[in-house]
Amino acid sequence: MEKNEISSKIKSILISVLKHENFEMRDDLSAADVDGWDSLTHMIIITEIEECFGVKFKLKELNKLNNMINLLDLVAFKIEQK
């Protein structure tokens, strides 16, 4: 799966969970940049991503996520490992 397809699906998840489109998908995007993206919505977003892509994240992997490019890379890696 191409990264732009992964990015598009993740953006749809963010819009669905956060109930707004007031953000621009970019490599350096982080939770702090998006209104309403707090610790609770973060866990919902991660769960939705796991379900959408059929992957499971380890806690240590999640702790290393700093921005969107890290998340995209991790999802792409997990998809390749399936």
C-alpha cells in the first residue's frame, strides 16, 4: 500500500474521530497541532488505525511516535510484515 493511500485513510480516521477538518496533513503534524486531539482521542485514533489496516501496535512503538511521518512509516512497516 502506498504512503499516500495510508495518509488518506488516516486523515479520514482523524476527521471521523475529531469531528472536524481543521488541520493539514503534513509530515510534521503532531497531536499538539490539532484541536481536540488529546490522550483519549489519541487512543481512539490508534484503535481505529489498527482496525482499518489490520495491524497491532506495541506500546514501545507508540511511545516513539512524534509526528505523522513516524505514524505513516510505522503503519507501512506493519502492513509489509503481514
